[in-house]
Amino acid sequence: MSARTASTQRIADPLEILRKNWGYDSFRPMQREIIDSVLGGNDTLGLLPTGGGKSITFQVPALAFEGLTVVVTPLISLMKDQVDNLLQRGVQAVCLHSGLTRAEHKYGIDRCMLGRAKLLYVSPERLQSKQFIDQLSLMKVSLLVVDEAHCISQWGYDFRPSYLNIVRLREIFPSVPVLALTASATPEVRTDIMSRLAFRGENVFALSFARPNISYAVRYVDHKDTMLLRALRATSGTAIVYVRSRRRTYELAQMLQREGISALHYHAGLSPDDKSDRQERWKRGEVRVIVATNAFGMGIDKPDVRLVVHYDLPPSLEEYYQEAGRAGRDGRESYALVIASKPDKGLLTRRVGEAFPPRDYIRKVYELACVFCGIAVGEGFEVVREFDLATFCNRFHLQPAPARSALMLLTRAGWLEYVEDAATRSRIMLTAGKTELYDLRLDGVTDSVLQLVLRTYTGLFADYVNISESLIARRLNLTEEQVYQSLLALCRAHVASYVPHSENPYIYFTTAREETRHVLIPRDIYEVQRERMAVRVRAIQDFVFGASSCRVARMLRYFGETQVDMCGKCDVCREQNMHRPTKKETIRFEENVIRLAAQPGGRTIGYIAEQLSAKPERVIEVVRELMDDGTVVMTGDKIQTVQCE
Ligand code: ADP
């Protein structure tokens, strides 16, 4: 069969695949519908809330179809987690991203070509490489999956220009169905996703985004620390506290520890070992609270988070929903709390300005980034360079926030691709055969490192395996530097291929360096996007600072749901319920109003309200009803009972 014609032949029942490979008894809501639609060969857009189980919706079809499922996903860390997870379940999967060596890349491609992999995860920027596309077109692809599909829409909060290349795959594999998945998409983003992915017909499967086991609340305070402590003390179980600065993650975690609450901080700048160590300790429940930037959470699957606190406000309702949604994945009662202060509202508005520095400044940042990466005009096409923002800003005396915004805008405009989520773990593959290892002459330290690697990790001869230099160092009582040098020595001896971890984000130059004056930032990237950001900011401002109606209902309407009930448990609903009197209370209240109005000459509304410790509006409401049924009348400003003759 040609590579261009997909096989839609089913080889097994989806439920059987689920049971056999994942050990789950049944599908979660909407999973089956999405899977059936995909297996029927239909282009499908699946909208499931965070934790809804999106991965299963393509992993099960991947196993049901013959051939390969290609998954485009933007987050390298997520991609690696999923591949590791699948490999543990015995499902052959490969990931390709710009953090790999040439050898790793080739090895991955070969496995797909030979039909040894069922799933291939790729980062969107891979699709810019002609060589990769050529290789892909020789593979037998049965399904194309676009994860985090909102990234394809310029209307979305997380637009990534390289996502626009995905549609090229559709031209290569015209009969292969596409499955687009996202956890949040407003109605216009949904339509946009389907049109940009050239859907053959509109086909959306959406689960309500309501999360009935989460109680949302906002508290307005002057002292956020006090409120945070109160919330953590009033609840039990694991918690996440989101802040917007790396420094604050550290400061707050320290503060919580001083107050006797076990806490760790987390942000993208920590080393990969440190990050995974912190994640694991929190996941195992050794530490109760993780104080993190938004770098934390994607792909982290801890079902029993009881409380998610936003100490700082996120810039959109979409992000808020995703982060808050990490609470209560197990379906048990959980809380999402926003701690807001008066200045927060203005802060959000100001962020819109910061995200769009002047165009001259953006051009300057482009030029300096090229200089920093050693790229001359006319050169640099498809070059990848590590890019440390702090060093860059120090060297050229730039403020990090606007410089970062400029890089993001250059990314959106397609001049380069600045990728922050680039942390890759150290990995090693043994290239010498098992027998050759016996004949090696290595120095004592290197030999002990090799022996420990062989004892600790499996699968070393077949593929790259993640390793931790610090763990090896601890076990052998060596320094990390000694371990690093030994691993390099193994490479020099042609025993192993070793890729040390990289912590730095990188820039991928999508075009050759242009003359600075030609670096244009189009209106639809600048003015139009600025307005869209302003709209998103207004939505989160309304969610946090508007207190007139159910918060959940407002959020769901923003996500395009029309059948929306009051949640009954957010702070606004609770407040309203608290003041809604029971029938018995209403009757008693009416009787009291009549008693006071029956006094000679009647009484004023103000007097009655004061006597009954009630709001005047409530008295007016009752008096109106009593007037309607003829029990009382109003004479001047006095309420009097009607005397029966
Ligand atoms: P999402 O990507 O939608 O946030 P995931 O795909 O990471 O969610 O799934 C969340 C969790 O739910 C994972 O632990 C996954 O294994 C689990 N899960 C998914 N489908 C099922 C199912 N049918 N039965 C039980 N658990 C499931």
C-alpha cells in the first residue's frame, strides 16, 4: 500500500485495547465518542477539560490502526513524559524535537520507517524541515493528532506560528484523518482550528468544562500572605500555589516553611534533575505545597490536589481554568482560590502594554539576538542556538520583560522561534556491544561509572536512556564533575553516546538573518494581537473583580457554553444563598412588618428596617407584596395596616 493512502482498517476493539494496555475498565465521558469518530476516518475536534483524558483518545486509535500515528505537540517535556509512559506500557513510541542529537534523531526516524513505532511525537518546528517532511512522507501514517490545538489559532492565547505548518501534512496525507485536541477553546478558536487544519467537515466533541467538584472563590485582601496561610490551614491535602515570578516562588515557599507548612518552590530556571526531584517529592506527598510559576503543571498528573491558589493573577481565563483545573482530578471535593488585591486589576492592564514594546525596540532585539548567536546577515537558516535570556540582557543592557516580549513577537511574526521550554535531561546509549565492554581498558573512576550505569539503567543498548549525573555521583561518592568527565571519556572511547542535559532555552532561526530594517511586524501580529490580549485580560478581570453573578457560569459562557446553571458553590453563589431566606423566615419577617405597621399612625421603612435589623430593600420588597394583597397601605412615608371595618 502506498504511504499516501491510509489504512482505516480496525484491528481490535477500542475497549479491549484500553483494558489490555492501560488496565482501565471503561472510557471516560466523551472519550469513546471521539475515538469512534476518529476510527471512522473523520476529522475530529475534541474538547476535554484538563484531566479529562485526552491522551487516551489518540493513543487507543493509534493501537487500533495499522501504521503510525503522528502527534504534534508543543511541549518537549510533555512529549518525553508521554513517550516514557507509553514505553513502560510496552507501546512503541518515538519523539523527535530539537533537543536531540543527530544520532538520536536518525535512530527515531529509522524506527518509524521500519514500522517499529506506533506513535511518533514531533514538535511543530520539526515540520519546517524539508528533510523531515520527505522522510515522513515515506512512512505509513494512519492518524494525525494535533495536541494543544488552540496553538494554531491566532485568536488563542498561545498562538505558535510553527503550528501553521501542520496543514502541510494534510496535503501529503490527504486521506488520513486529523484529531485536534485542546482543553480550552472559545467558540471563535474552535472554528479557527477546524478551518486552519482544513477539516473536511465541522465535527466537534465537547464535554462541558464545568468541574462540579471544584469550589471557586476569590478573596480581596491587603495582605495576601495572611490569606494564603488561612486557606492552607483551613484545608488539608496537597496544594499548588501559582505566582508570576521565579523569585516569589522561592520567597513564598520559605515563608510557608517558617510557618510550619511543608513547601517547595518550582520554576523553569531550575535544573532538570532538581525539577523532577521536586515534582516527585510533591507527587509522592512528601511535600504538601508546591509554589510555582506557570511552568509547573502541564502533564503533571496528580489526582488528589485539594487546593489550587492563585497568589498572582494569570493573564487569561483560559490559563486560569487550566491551572485551577489541576485541583480534584480524582473527582473529590476541591478548592480553587484567587487571592486578589486592588492593584492587581491595573497590573493586568499594564501587562498588555509590556507585552507589546515599540516596533523599533523589537527590531533592535532581533539584531542583537543575531549578534549574540553569531549569525551574520544572510546566514542562519535552520540554525538552532542555546539562548540564555539573562546573559543576553546583561550583555546588551536590556530589561528582561520587554526583551522577552520582543522575542515572542518575533516568534509570532515568523522571524525566529524562541523556545523557553527546552530543558532536556541527560541521556546515554551504549554503542559498544556487550562483549566489547569486557575488553575495555578504562581508568578506575570511569569504569565504576560505567558499571553503575549498567546496573542502574535498562535498555541502554537499544535506545537513549535518561540518566542522572547527581544520582550516579551520590551512589559512587564522586562529584558530579567527575561523573560528567567519565561519561565524556566513555564517548571518546566509543563506548557510549552521551548527551549532557541542557537547561537553556534556544532560538531556532526559521529564516536567514534579514537586514534589521526589513524585519517587519505585521498589523495582525501587533495591533490585532494586542487587542485580543486586552479582550482576554478583560475576561479574567471580570471573573476576578466582577462579583454580581456565579463565577463558574461566567467562565463557562466565555468558553462558549450556552446551557449554563449557577454552580451553587462559588463564593458569589454562596453569598447569595446565604442571604436567601427560607419560606418560614419570610413568613415570620412579614408578620413582624405587619406588627410594626399596625402601630398607631404606622411606621416608616427606615424605622421598620432598623427594628428588624434588616436592609431597607428587603423591607421594601415585603411591603410591596403586602400592598399588592391589600394588607398595608402607604400614607406619606408611613406604612400602615389596612383597618378592617
Ligand atoms: P488531559 O491530557 O486531558 O489533561 P490525560 O490524558 O493526561 O488528561 O489523562 C488524565 C489522567 O486520566 C491520566 O492519569 C490518565 O491515565 C487517566 N485516564 C484517562 N482515561 C482514563 C479512563 N478511561 N479510565 C481511567 N483513567 C483514565
